[in-house]
Amino acid sequence: MSAPAEWFREWFGETYLSLYPHRDEAEAAAGVALYLRHASHREGDRVLDLACGAGRHLEPLRDAGLRPVGMDLSATLLTEAAGRAGARGSLARGDMRALPFADGAFHGLVNFFTSFGYFRSHDDDARVLAEMRRVLRPGAPFIMDYLNAPWVRARLRPESRGELDGRPVVQTRWVEGDQVFKRIEIGGDDGRPPEVFHERVRLYSAEALEGLLRAARLIPEARYGGYGGEPHSQASPRLLVLGSAT
């Protein structure tokens, strides 16, 4: 079993929003608060929310006096984000491998909720980091919120079942090499073919991810295991790396 090379083009649409309708706003605020404890921003600084999804981190960034710009590839998720208070004029659609912004356009960058490592090629992952560095000013702070590979390997649930609008949903998960996969099958019990979607994320260790960041001139300065600033360990559910551009 595998996944399409660019599975994310199909998955982050209406079905995704229907299956995961509620994301934790308090978690989003905590992630932004952790970033702001590390960052030294001035009022009105422009901060890029890279892979902003439905935009739940934009409001706490704006409440802190910053000018967030949310960028995502999914038109569906950007439409959802546009419905949030104050989001108008602060959203852009684009591919994180070729950001539609000028060099040094931002005073900071946030990348939340495991929105990295989606590509089949390591070169594409490196290209994302190079683009992050390109659009940041020297000294600009960043945060990367990523899965914690040892935790995923130890706690992965092979299968879960549920229901969406009366249709059965089966989610299957597995690890293949250095990547974790998910197959989402919806329906298929009424004589019609099921809808099938995929996820794939590369399982970078903390050391490997920080090495990639350094190679892109993004210098790690702190590592945490949770949004409350908990110390990072193999048992941490998250890997949060904070640093700055050289």
C-alpha cells in the first residue's frame, strides 16, 4: 500500500472539513502563545502562517498586534478561513515549495499542526525550508509544529471506524520506512464505490529536522514537546522547534 505523490491536493477539501469539523481553538491559542514567548515582535509585524488551513491561528496572531498572512494550497480551507473575523485581505493561495511572496517579506513565520513532510521527495522538503528562509528577514523568528516520530511509532492506532452522514468510515494507519500513512475509506456499503483519500507524512527525528533547518539557514534555538512549553522527549506527543533565520 502507498499513497498518491500529491495526495494533499485531493484530501484537504469538503470531505476533510466534514470528517474533522471541530479543531481546538484553545490549542491554537496555546501554540501561538508559545511562539510569542520566543519571538520579539513589534506592533504591526507581518507573520506568515504557512499552511494555515482553516485559519484558526490567524486570530490569536492578530490579537497580539501582528499582521498575519495565511497561505494554503487548499481553496476549500482558505474559503473556510475567509469566514473568520478579520481574515479578509490576509489570505493567499500557493504551494509551499514556491511561495508567492517577495524575499524578506515577513518578520516571522509559523507552521502549525504537522504541515510539513508531505512530499515523496526529500528534495521537496528541503525546497520548502529554503522558501521559508527566503521570505523571512534576517533574525526573523519561526516555529515548526511537527509530529514526534518516536511517539507516532509507539502509539500508532492501526485502524479506527466511525460514520459520516450515515456512511461508514474506516481509517487505516501504518508505517512504511521513514513515512507514516493513513488511508481513509468512506462509504462503499451501498453498492457504490467508496471514496478513498490518503495521508502521508515523513517521520523526521528531532535531530534530522533540526539538521534540515540548519542547512536552510534556519537556526533551531529551542525544542518543546507540547504547546505549554513542556520539555521534549521520545514520549512527547509533539515536536515544536523554535528558532530564527540567519
